[in-house]
Amino acid sequence: MANNSLLPLSVKALVIWLVLSGLGFYFQEAIGLALLPCFEVAVRMLAPGFSSSLKILQQNHDYVIELYVRLLQAVPVSSKLAFPAGKEFTASTHLMHALVPIVIEMTVLLTWPVPRFSQRLFLVAAGLVSALLICLLTTPTLLLGLIEINFQEAALSLNVIRPEPLVLTWMVYCEMGARWLLPVIAAIGCVCLQSLSIKTNKQTSVLNN
Amino acid sequence: MTALSKAQTQRLSPAIRLIIFVVCYLLISFSYLQIPDETLAHTVYYHGVTRVCADVINGLFPKESVAAFQNVLVSGQANLQIVRGCDGSGALFLLVSAIIAFPASVCWKLVGLVTGASLIYLINLIRIGGLYFIVVYRTDWFQLVHVYLAPSLIIILVCLFYAWWTGNTKTLAHGQ
């Protein structure tokens, strides 16, 4: 990228980030409600041992996504202790936190220089699909990871080392920064996909001629 | 590095570079998770974050009387704890991995790493200082800035820095 195009690109990126952040903030409840059924499916798939439900609650000035689970079977923590079936847990996360990957990915894709409007539309469409996938990979696992922390803490209080479940490992990775890696990778993937589609179109038109 | 291996490095496909980027990120992230919490809180965050932040805030706004205690910024009006992940590490690991994966000379990569790390450190200090003032004067803005605006802005700024760095790599290559 030429240095003289970097300043307008930076201004464009910051304006897009500001607009998307504003839209995300004002429409967070609507976006959250639209995503909720997808999150519920993901939670059920990831944790078949729980009966679960998700809802969006308003707490002070913020919205949170709350996961409520009831154990369908006992969860052993050690040889001496198990959480019995029917035991209930809740975990919650800020709704805005769930929207950050979407803002990052869409800012990159809307800033990425493309010559034609159709290419921009392609990037946005691909970006929305991949952003949904990223949300499914991050928010339900975050909530389930928080539930798993209850079991880990119970084991720790008995000086028992409980093997860390995969969902908790993934959650920790995401919260330590992989949550930012995923939208960046997804944005790169969308740009590569778009370049590939342009090449394929060119080859097709050459063959047709 | 020999001329042949340099040429081979330049020829790596974008897919392989993407894999290098992700693997580097995971390795650095994994190493970071091996650092004990106590080491981070008592040593790294104290010397690198809270003490510096307290000095800067006290220098600019003496009435705040902020003190650093381990990983906590303390004053009469606020108590801000810096925990693992609130240190800009996520953005730093992204940038380091992306710089390692990009075809550039070792010297230019070092320039990118040092400049980028310094930039992220500076941005993070501003973020933590800003969060301190938000806790004190606009508590209801805290979650908005902490979990929503600051993380996305830092990543966008890092992407822009990376665009500048890669752009200048090309300029150097043409100039050589």
C-alpha cells in the first residue's frame, strides 16, 4: 500500500469503526435477539448434558446475555463430590462484548480497498456469514466456559485437579485475545475468497470469448 | 540467510503465510498462558503498567493522588485492577505473528516489532489511564469503553499500523 493512500485509508477506517460501533451500541438488543436462537442451538450442541435457556437482560445501562443451565445428569468433580442432576447454574456476559468481533471484521471489510461496488457487496455478504460463525464460536463457549469454572472451582476447593474441558480451554484462549484473531482471519479469508471469485470470473469470460 | 533461502521465503504462498501467522499466534499465546498470575500481577503489571500509569496521571493531574499497588491503580475515588488480557497482549500477539509471517527483511521485521510493540504499549497505557478517569467520573461508561470500544479500536489501529509497515516494506524492496 502506498504511503500517500494510508492517511485517507486510516480516516476511512476510523469513521467506519465509529459508525459501526454506534450502530452496534444502539441496536445491540435487536442484534442480540436475532443472534439468540443461533446461540441456543450452539449451546445445546456443545453441552448436551445441560438443559439450557438464554435470555437478554438489562442491567443498569447495559444488556447482558444470561445462560441458565440445569444439569440433566450428575457432574462428578472428584471421587467424593458430584453436582447432582437438577442443579442449576447461570452465567452471563455483556452483549456488547459479543458484538466486538463483528465490528472488527466489518470495519476491515468495509475499509479494504476494492474498485467495484459489487466487490464490496461480496465482501459484506461473506463478512456477515463469517461474523455469525465467529459469534457462534465465541459467545456460547464463553458462557459455557463460565459454567465450567464452577466445577473447576469446586474441584480446586477439594484440592482435586479436574481435567480442563475443551470448552473452557477455548474460552480462555478467546478471552486472552483469540477473540480478536478470529475476525481478522475471517476478514482475510473473505478478501481471499473475493480475489478467487474475480480470477474464476476472468477465466470463465476468457474461455467464453 | 542465503540468497536462495531468501527467494524461497519470498515465494511462500499466502495460504502458508496465513498458517504461519496462526501457528505463531497460538505458540505465543500458549507461552503467555504459562506465565504465573503472580509474576504478571506483582512484577510485569506493577513495573510495566500500574506504576507508569500512576506516575503519568499524578504528573498530569496531581489532585488525583493515584498509587500503584501490584496490579491495581488505587486512589481515594477508584480501584482499577489490571488482569491477564488487559495488558494489550492480544493485539501485540496478533501484530508479532503477522510481522513474522510477512515476507520482509529481518531488519525491517525488527523495526516493525519494536515500533509496533511500543505503539501498543502506549495505546494500552492511554486506555488504562482513560479507564481510570471513566471509573472516577463516568462510571456508567465503563463497560461500554472497556468491553466494546477500546478492544475494537486497538485492533483497528494495529491493522492500520500493519498496513503502514507492509507498505514501507514494498517501498524498501523497490528502492534496493
